[in-house]
Amino acid sequence: MTNTIHVWLDDKTYRLLKRLARKRGENRNIILRESLRRLAELDRIKTRRSKKIASGLRSSQ
């Protein structure tokens, strides 16, 4: 199932999106999807690291 959203981009972000799409030979939708997936993965990594650090602090107290 696909969903449609509308996104308002400032000029700088829109130019970046167009440049990435052109450079990679992909359409803007693919660039946006991949960007969101990568951002979500970075967030998961950051969360895991924070939890690992926090658990290390608790065990050393």
C-alpha cells in the first residue's frame, strides 16, 4: 500500500533533493524514501548507544 504526502521544502533543500536525484539517476520520491530510512536507522543506532552508555553508568555505580 502506498500513501501520498505533500511536503513543503525551502529552496536550499529542494535544490539538494534535485541534485541528489540527478546525480544518482533516481527520482525524488526514491531519494526521500531512502533518506527517511537512513535517518531512522541513525536514530536507532543513537538510541542503542545511549542505552548502552546508560546501562554502563548504572553498573559502575
